[in-house]
Amino acid sequence: KISKEGKIPLFLSPLFIEGGKIKLTIKTEQHTLNYRFMKGTTMKAQYNKRKGGYSAELANNILDRSKAIHSLSETLEPQMKFEDGKRTDEVIAYKGWFSQSGLPPFEVKFTDQVKLPPYLSIITFDHLQACEVNYNIYFKADGIKEVK
């Protein structure tokens, strides 16, 4: 709950030292973040659990905004609607593959068919959001733009 001052309650764990690493856990009502500090490295957040649906905050914590994102797909893959466990001919979304240094390739869903830039183009997303389901991360965006 948000207090009258507009602050979200925060629960901090004590600092732990694990094999030369310092570990800190920060919990809010919606997130559990683990931070690990090592000598000579920067801090990197890892999400343990996220309650709720898609959020821009989760996408921003997974992707590094200072690194380029490359388009890997040359065409979008349609996602078909299923009813009663059977596939229909109705297209409900389109998916494409993207990559960022330090991360495995990831798929992004678009509600509308978007124009993909050429292979390996540097891109940005319009309103990128992410969702965690059973330890899997799913992304969706409203659009895509090539960085020139």
C-alpha cells in the first residue's frame, strides 16, 4: 500500500557475503529484486517474481537501454487464435525476434502488423513491456523504429 506521503513500503534484507559477493534483497509488494555486488563490477538486478501482467518497468530492468537492440527477423510470424484447444484461422498478433549483447535472442509480440527494418538493423520499440510467467519472460510492443 502507498502511504499518505506517496511512498511505497520497502523491505530490505541484511547484506550477505557469498563467496566474495555481497547480496542484497529488496522487496516491495509487487517485486523482489536481488542485487549482487562484486569487486570491480557494476550492480545488476535480477527479478525473482513479478505479480501482475505486462509492465514497462520489468522490460527496462531486463534490457540495457545503453546497448543497441538488433532486429533478427526478416518477416513477422503470425500468432493464431485458439478456441477450445483448436487453432483457428484468425490472426491475433505478430511476433519477431531481436537481440541485445549479453542476452539471448528474444521474441516481441505486436498486436498490429509492423514493418520490420532490414536484418541486423538497430531498432527501438514503442511502449515495450515485459511479463514473467513461470520464470519465462514475454515481451510486447506497440511498434518498432529503425535507429539511423
